[in-house]
Amino acid sequence: MNAKTLMEKIGLPVFKYLTLILGVLVAVLPLLVIFFGSFKTGTELRTTGPFDLPQNWLNFSNYIQAVDRGNMLLGFFNTTIVLVVSVFGTVMVGSMTAYVLNRFDFKFNKLVMALFLIAALVPGVTTQVATFQVVNALGLFNTQWSAILLYMGTDIISIYIFIQFLDSIPKDLDEAAIVDGASYFTIFTKIILPLLKPAIVTVLIIRGVAIYNDFYTPFLYMPKTSLGTISTALFRFKGPFINQWEIISAGIIIAMIPTLLVFLFLQKYIYNGLVKGSIR
Amino acid sequence: MKRTYQTIVVALLVFMMIISAACTTPTAAPTKAAEPTKAAEPQAEPTKAPEATKAPEPTAAPAKPSGTITVLTNRTDIVDTVFVEYAKKFNEIYPDIKVEFEALRDYVGEVQIRMNTTDYGDVLLIPDTITLDKLSDYFLPLGTVADLDAKYNFVMSGKYYQDQVYGIAMTGNFQGVACNKKVFEAAGITANPKSPEEFIAAMQLIKDKTDAIPLYTNYAAGWPMTQWEGQVQSVSGDPDYNAIMAHMDAPFSPGEPHYIIYKLLYDLVKAGLTEEDPTTTDWETSKQMIADGKVGCMVTGSWSITQYQGLAKDPADIIYIPFPSNKDGKIYAAAGGDYNVAVNKNSKNPEAAMAWLWWFLNESNYAYDQGGIPPLKTAELPSTLDSFKAANVIFVANNPAPAGEEAFWSNIDKEAETGLWTEKPGQRIIDAARGATTESFDDIMNELNAKWAAARVKLGIK
Amino acid sequence: MENIQKSTKPFVTFSRRTKKQDQIFTMILFLLAPILLLFVFTYIPVFNMFGYSLNKWDGYSKAKEFIGLQNYIELFTRPELFRVFGVSIYYFVASFIQLALALYFATILSFDVRLKNFFKGVLFFPYLINGVAVGFIFLYFFKPDGVLDLIMVSLGLGDYVQQWLGNRAIINYSLAGVSIWRYMGLNFVMFMGAIQSIPSEIYEASSLDGANRWQQFKHIIFPSIFPIISLSLLLAIRGSLAVFEIPYIMTGGANGSSTFVIQTVDMAFKNQKFGLASAMAVVLLLITLILAGVQNLIFKDKNAGSN
């Protein structure tokens, strides 16, 4: 009995913290060596161990090279444009669809809903073979519209999230407005949209993370160097910098900075948002 | 209420316009894309005709072409330096053409994806995976075979179909093996190996007597594997070999060029004479290693010589020897065009694109700077060729396939998925030799033979 | 649904025609763009894909050659095209480890732990990192004489150092490991959310009954979050069939790390065999749909409840 309580009092917590620390090490070490490496010079990186601290923490030359030769700023610019436009579009499209499907009583609502439901099951990456032809036929290849419309058009999760959220908004609110003679437009923009704010935040986060990190869409549809996003710009580091891990490291860190900042400031929303979004 | 209603309508209309704008771009694009083809046909003739006949002096053009062109290149290493200089010089003659470069990391892989659309730059390099009969689907004709062959090297072995030439080699390579002279001296290798056996023995000497890795395959980079395919003509010594191969049932059997080449690669890896972990190596590092004498030899075309020399303390440390094989005592070396420069059929500025193409071939000195055989037959040969001339090496350039059979070889290769000009066969052989897979060398050869034969049957090529 | 019908009654009598018209107008306006996008970027590609799969087509020629089921026959008679599904097994097994780890960390972090938010954040953060960055980070990590080798040497495990990406027998373990590293955080946060939604009175009651942590886990936590665990598992199966990004970025599919999706896109864009590639995509789509059907069957009750 005594041994058991001792075990529970000390043994378990020790084990618990040991595993947690181990988990943290596994999560952090690969990132830490990259962070160190990004401040080292080329020869320093080759001659010192990955865990050795950089000699000069203010050596930003790798960062300058990564930004300058690696088109990272352009990447941020393009990513931002694509992200802002497509997330705005997703929110509009998603909330409008959800509003009609949730609040209107039309015969073919179920059909529309089913169409979206089935579409959600199609794994995007498999249909690229055919999607590519559609994008090309529309003349969208090598334009930002290809990525923007694809992100808007293939996102079903946000419609779900909006519908789920609409379920929780009492219908009395719209009804009262209808009685007041408001149009459905007004109801949507004046009443529904403001109430959807938490759902919009969720969609912003899910889509924001997904689009910021997406590699294949820009890689396949916007190969032009001037349309490079963060992902594709970083991917191209493999060519000219393949032997310069210090510059690649700087590029990795640059790509991670916005993610880290957003994470630190929006932690709570991110946890909630991603959990909601991943349960289809 | 009414006001807000209006603003909402406006807001939504704006939104709908964004969407419809996106949807109208497509309708606009095809017409734009269609225009150049219309314009290209009448224009292509005059541009190519005067340029082709009096190319070195591109004067007296009635109206100089203008516009922005995108030039795709595989040279990620010099796109921001040497190519920018080229553009400056080009602009002295054609001030109204803005040249933009795009260097593709995995050139063939990336350009192939883009070639499924109309947007693959204005001037580009023809990937060898495009079969000859499809050239006219992608590129503008540059002239007739007879006209251009009189003037340019490697036209006959290059990208033409039914008497129309679609691309001209930007430089000419010859095939051999790059080695570090100091390593050879330290290992006590005095004469250049002339057969696979002699070569293996020499590599063994390097392993035994030096710290250098005898031969570096560059497996991980993929494309260096294709350099072995380039040796086929060095081994066969027969300029018609590819045409013959298209009619062979078992071109991967003992005694045939591919077998000899692949066997050498296999034996080298099997004997531990290559890098220990081939999958994580990287090409840029290997260049420095051969320059520093940490690597003995690398099987790469002549185009690589200047790159190694540029990194070596003394450029003379890098020597280039013929591929270790002989036919009745005579040593051959395959020679052929590098990537062919061509103009996109869908180019919006075909005149400007043509102007760049001819200027790049005739004036830029790219080939000479890279130590290759220049495109113009009249141009001076680089000093990298001296060593080969001294060894009495006979250069073999591919003869054209008989009329009607131009696409046979590449079609079989594609249908059989043998991918002889890809990294596939080389990587597979290395994997087998280092024990990463269980297949034996003869298993691989038998399968290649079977696939080759089956593809010929399927395509009806006897 | 019933709610709406009931509620519409009062105003229907109020101004029947205009309201109905307004509703139709609004509906058309609101659904036009979404349905257009849905068809253009999902349904048309899927239907085209079925069409392509019955043709021999290089992707750009105007002429397609109808060859019936030839592509499917080729696909099913070439075992090497199917062999890549074997690679999925590595990721599939890895997803069990991933879920187990996520469950473990979610459980211990749901109770009293110092620096709870720190641990939660650090364990979750890898999920947010850009995929290309993740690929590069681990290329560096697995390099010969790289980070992993150094760690192993310093732990006295130097003899076990491997060519992590060079050895064909190991590469897929390494890549699946990267997959665990990248995706564990998401499952972990999902599980944690689910555990925290268990009313705390249940724990308190069980503590009074003298249940220890393991018993609490076994009898309270695990059963109450079982639905989300099995849902995660099904998603993991679907995910392991569609593995693409990590191997594509890290190895390009070389050295036996190619997956079915990599093979499909290469078949289309590099071999220009759009017909065969479409047939491959159709097969994968059908497998995915079947799995989704299974998922729906299992979770029918739950869905009905939430609606």
C-alpha cells in the first residue's frame, strides 16, 4: 500500500514529466538546429556540430541572402494576396451557401447539400490530373486566380462550420426582422453575418493555415517565378542553395516567423478552430 | 434601410464582379493565346529567314522587335549573373526587348508540367522527353534541315521532324569521364584506362592508395544518371546505333553497349568503389569534392569540366578522359548537342523570341564559355577538346534516323517506360548493386529487354 | 427543417409574393457562385477524369483515342503500379503510433501539470509549420553525419546509425516518422478538447470511489472520447492512402518512397499518360469513397444526433 502511494506520488509524476520533456525535445530539436544553423556562416556550419551555438548571433547575412536571392519577400507578397482574396471569398461563399441551406426551405436544398457532402469526400490531390485541364482550359494557368478559385471552390469544410453555427443561432431573430419587412439580404448582412463572427474566425484560421502551408497548388498551377508563394519559393531553395544549408535554414525560419507569431497571439482560436475544422 | 440595402447590393455586386472577372479572364486568355499563332506564321518566316542567312551581323532589320520575353533555363547557378550580362549585351542591339529569365530547378520535370499548357516561356530548352513527331505541337519551326545544317552543329542529331528544325543545340558536349589528376598521380595511375576492366582496376588503386572516393555517382541528384546513357555512342562507336536499337529485340544483352555501360556502373558500386550513401549526396558538394581531390572521377559530359575547373585551386588538376571502352582498339567518344533552344509556338512575341534565340546561339559565346562545342560550325573550338584530340579519339555524333523512323527510338523508350534518358535505370542498377533491392543485374537487363521488345510489338515496330 | 416551416407561416400571409420572390432572388444570388465553383472545380474534373480514364491521351493533343477499359486492365496487370500501396502501410502503422502518442499526451495534459500551456503549445506547433519547411528540416535532420546521427552517437548508439533516407529498407520508416512529428499535434489537441468536455463531476465521483488514473482513463476517458478516436483513425487510413507532400518534397519519390499519388501525378505530368493516370486516380477515388461509406455507416448515429 505504501509502495503504491509512493509510486503514485513520485513515480508517476516523474514519468509524466520525463515523457513530456522528451516530447518537447523531439518537437523542438529539429527546429532548434535549423535556428542555430541560420546564424552560422557556411564554413562554420560545416565545421561545428549542429548543437553548437552560432559564433555570432547577429549574423543575418543568411537571412539577407534568403530574402534577396530566394524571392522570399515576393513569396510573402503573393501568399498574402492569394490568402486574403481566397479567404475573403471562402467566407462569403461559405456563409451565403450555409445561410440559404440552413434558413430557406426549398425542395432542392437537400440535393445541393448532398452535392457538397459528396464533394467533400473527393480527395483533392487525386483529381489534379483532371482539374489541371479545367484550370488550363479556363486560361487560369500561371495566374493567381488559379489558386484563389481552387481554394474557394474546393473548400467544403467552411460551409459545414457555418451551417453548424447557424443551427445554434435562434431563428426568432430572422423572423422578427422578416416581420419588420427586412429583405433576406438585409437579414443576412445585418443579422446573420455579424453573429457568425466566431465561425468566421474559425474559417479564417483553418483556411489561413491551409493556404499558407499549401505547396502543391501553387507548385502545379503557378510555376512562374514571379508568382512564387512562400512554399514554392522555399522549395526552389533546393536548387541554387542545395549545399548552403545555412541559407536554407534562414529561409525555413523566415517561412516560420508568421506562423509562430500568429500562433502565439491566437493560440486559443487556433486550437478551437482546427479541432472544429478537422472533424468532418 | 434602403440605403443599407443599396450598399449591400453594391458590395455583393463587387464580389460577384470579382468572381465574374475571374471567369472572364479565361474567355479573354484563349483569344490572346490564339493571336500570336496567327501573327506568328507570317512573322516567323521573315524573322528566321534573314537571321538564318546573315546571322552574325543582325543589322538592317526594318523594325526591331520589341516586347517582353521569358527565357527558361536550366542554369540555376548562373541565371542571376552570366545570363544577366547576356541580356545587357543583347539589349545593346535590341533595346526594346525586355528579357526575363526563369531558371527551373528540376528543368525537365517542371517544364513538362508547364508544357501541358500554352504557358512555358517564350524561349526554352526542349526536354528530351518530347518525341520528335510532337515538336510542331510545341515549337515554332526555325528553318529547313539543309539550311541550318550547313551552318550549325548537331542539327542532324537534334530536334527536327519532316525537314523542319525546331531547336538548335546551345552548346555541344562530348562524353567522357572527368577525373582529378592529383588523385590519379597519388594512386599511381599512369595511362588512361581503355576498357571497363582497366577502369575498375584504376578505381581500385584509388581506393587502396588514397583517401578519395574513386567514383562519385551523384545518384541523389537523379539527372547525373543520364550521363551514362550519353556514353552509348562512345561504346558502340556507331553513329547509327540508336536507329539500329529501335529494331533490336534485346538491346540489353551481354556485349551490347547498354549492357557494357550498366555493367560497369554495377560492378563499380558492387565493389564499393563509389560513395557510401548515394541517396543523400548532392551535386554542388560533389563538384567541390572532385575539385579538391576528394573524389577521383565522375561520369559527366564535357559541359561539366569548366564547372569543376572553376572550383579547383589549379584548373589543370581536372582532366577529362574518354569513356573506358574501345572497339577493336579504337576509342570513340559520343558527341552531341546539349539542350536545344527553341521558341514556344504560343509565344506572344515570337519575333523578339527569335531575336534572342539567334543572338544567344551566334553571339553570346555561351558554348565557348562553358567549354563546349559552339553551335556555329565556323566558331573556334575550346581548349577542353585538346586532350581528346591528342588521344586520337574519334568523335561520334548520332546520324539521323531513316525517314519515317525519327520517332521510333523515343516512342519505344516511352512506351516501354524504360526511361533511358531518365535517372530510373541508373538508380535501379545502383540500388541493386548496393543491395538495397534484391534483383540481380541480369534480372534488370532481362526485364529491360522484355519491356523493350513488348513496346516494339505494341507500336508495331519491327 | 420543421422549425422553418412553422416559423414561415406568420409572414407568408403578410406579403406572400414579394417575400417568396425575394427569397428566390436571394437564393439564386447566394448559390450561383458556390455551385458554379463546386461544379467547375470538383464535379467537372471528376467526371472528366472518368472520361479520360477510358482514353489514351497525352494531355494536350486534340485527339483522344477511345480504348475502353484498357487503362484499367493495364493498371491491374502491372503489379509495380500497385506495389506503391505498400508504402501506405508504413504511414498507416505510423498513424496508430501517432494516435497513441496524441492520446497519451492529451490525457496527462488534461490533469494537473505545470507549464500546461507551454507543453500543449510546443507539442502542437509542428502541425502549423509549412510543409516545405518540414521537408527541409528533416532532410537536414536525417543527413549522414547530421543531427540524428549526432544524437545517436552522443547517446552511445553510434553503431545503430543508418542511412536514414539512403537505405531502401528504412526510408519509409523515416518518412512516416516525419509524418508523425508533423501531424501528432492535431490529434493531440482534438483529443484534449474532447477530454476536457467530459464533465468534471464524473472524475470527482470516481476519485471518491478510489479509482486511480489508469482506471479513470480506462472507464471514463477512453469510452467518452472513443468516437473521436475512431473518427481520427478512419481519417488516418484515408490520409495514408493519399500521402503525398512529405515524400514528394523530401525525396521526390526516389528510392522506394513513391506513393500512389506521386505515381499518379508523375504518370500524368511526366509520362504524359493522362488516361492511365486518370484510371489510377479513379481507383484511388473509389477506395476513398468506400472508406467514407464505412465511416458514414459507423457514425450514422452520431450524425443523426448532431443534426
